[in-house]
Amino acid sequence: MIRGRMNAQMITLGIETSCDETGVALYSPEKGLIAHALHSQVDLHAAYGGVVPEIASRDHVRMLLPLIQQLMKKAGIDKPDAIAYTAGPGLVGALMVGGGMANGLGLAWNCPVVAVHHMEGHLLAPMLEEHSPAFPFLALLVSGGHTMLIAVRRLGEYEVLGTTLDDAAGEAFDKTAKLLGLGYPGGPQLAALAEKGDETAYSLPRPMLNKPGLDFSFSGLKTAVMLAVRDAEAEGKLADCRADIAASFQRAAVDTLVGKALRAAESEGLDRIVVAGGVGANRLLRSEIAARFPGQVFYPRFEFCTDNGAMIAVAGAMRLSEAGDASEIRAQARWSLDTLKVPAQV
């Protein structure tokens, strides 16, 4: 599982509040994931069709401490040995809630506090599994806010090989779902609808797939879907075409993601791929990359693809040598992954 010179018995409390989910978890290298809990704000934001930052922050304030208390009681633990929290990127107000709670508890419990990069948490989420990857590996990180190909050399040594030039893959899923009249969050609902459709019904573009480089673009695909929806509406056939449009879109998006990932793995000489982030739970994406990649493919379990405290706990445990003195609350809306450093213990 975890590789490094940390104390295997140390228990780390992970806190995740970067957006619209309040996640907490307890993890130790020796025992693995001890306990975790997650509170979703989906119902609060559904009426607005997207995340409202102020509502998100207020709900984190309301839920975080009770969730931690419930978790500690469930695990039978009085206090952890360290605390890890998401410091960015994300919504600043939401991040401040988690950062403030982590640093306050660190002072009260006299334990180290580790600021964790949200994307590093996703990258390391497969380390929670019994079948976990060794370094180095290629990471395909796909979520509502990010679409990235990353060469992961070792803990803290990351090279971003490609990223999205416009919409992230998850954002494209959500916007397409909205065009089709599906609810929020749209990605999972679109994937469910796609299972009932014909993925060959519409010839949609695979943006930038045949161009050199490893960057992504989903705006052209989104526009093509919008035009298909308009045509179907004009003909009064949208109700009959929705599943076919969803399936055709999903196939185009997955073909693009898998094609670029395979190209990146080959160019970097990497025989291991990690698929992480919310879109990493997409079943078509998982099956396609497993079928087409000759090496090993690793995923977090479905519940740890979206934002959660467990991935922050394991990332924090791996970075304990960088623990601070609980004197600063860090919250960064933007934070480049390739600015992270290799911990001294690695």
C-alpha cells in the first residue's frame, strides 16, 4: 500500500470541504481506512442548477464538526495523531471552513496539521485500495473542474502533460445533461440515460484527438450536441432522441479521453494508468481504457471518485514530514499541481 518512512500506526483525520461535499475520514498506513463519512449538498444546490458558493460554505459550517464528532465516536478514537485538510484549489469560503476547523482542532489536540492539494488527493485515492499502483504512473484526472493528464514520477513530483483548454470533461457532461433536460448533477444522470441509447446514432466530433499534443477541448463537442438538440426540438422528436444523443455524446467524450491517455502513456513509457476524479466513475470510460491499454489500470472505488475525506487523509499521511504548526489557514482558489514539492521523507 503506502510507500514511505512514516509511522505506520499514526492515525490521520482527513477533512474535505473544497466545494459541495463535506467529507471526513480516519486513515493509518497500518490499518488502512478506519472510517469515513460524507455529507452531500446536492439537494441544496439542485434548485439553482449548480453550486452556490455562499450556500456551500454555510452548509460546511453547519455539518463539519458534527460529522467529525460522529466519525470519532464511531471509530472509538479520542483524537487523531495528525490532521489533513484540503487547502485548494476550490471555493475559497468552503476551503476556509475546512482550514479553520483543521487548524483549530490541531491546536486543541496538539497535533500536526497538513495542507493538502485537492488534485493530489484524487491522484492518491487509489492508494486506499488493496490493489494500488506503484510509482511512476500516468494519471487521467477527470472531474467537473479539471481534465488533466499527469506524469506521476513519485509523491510530489508531477508533470502536467495536458489539460483542457475550455470546459472540463465533467462540466461538458453536466452541460449536455442540462441541454437534455436532466437534473443536477447531470453527469451520472446522462450516463444512465446513455445506457438506453444508440451511441452510433449521431456523428459527433472527437475534439483535438487527431491533433498533436495532449491538451483537451470539449467546447466543440458541446456545441455539436446543442445543435443536435435544437434540430430534434424543431422536428418535435427530442423526447425520442434524448437517449441516442446522450449515448453519442458519452462515446465521443470517452473516445477522446482514452485516446489521449493512451498516447500520453506511450510517449512517457508508462505501463500503469490511474483514472481518478468524478468522471473516473463512468463505467464506459473504465471499460474502454481497460480494454485498450496493454498495461495495468487502477481506480479508486466508486465512492472515492468524487470529493471525499479519505483521499485527503491518505494524501496527508503520505506528506506528514511537511506538517506545519497549526498557525496558518491556507485556502487557495487556484493552485497549480506542478508547484508541489517532494516531501523530505520520500
